[in-house]
Amino acid sequence: MLENFWANAAYSLAPTVLIGLIFWFVMRSIFRADRTERKVYNEIEAQERAKFEAERAAK
């Protein structure tokens, strides 16, 4: 009886834990992608501003 109880408890919690882990992984991936995208965008924007300033100073 005791073994059956713990097995049922584990089987009951397993789907919730797995869905939680999948949700955590997906959200982590989204946040990392957003952070990387913002970093690259800021680098490109800094390059474009430097180019614009160089062209402006050359006039």
C-alpha cells in the first residue's frame, strides 16, 4: 500500500514538473534571445552613429 501511494504521488506530480521545466526552458530561451538581439542592435546602432559622425565631421 505504501509503495503504491508514493508511485501515485510521483506519477501525479511528474506532468506538472515536466510542464514547468519546459515552460522555464522556453522562457529562458526567449529572454536570452532578446538580450542577445538588444546587444547586437546596440552595437550596430553605435557603428552607424560613429559613421554618421565621421561623415558629418568630413563635410
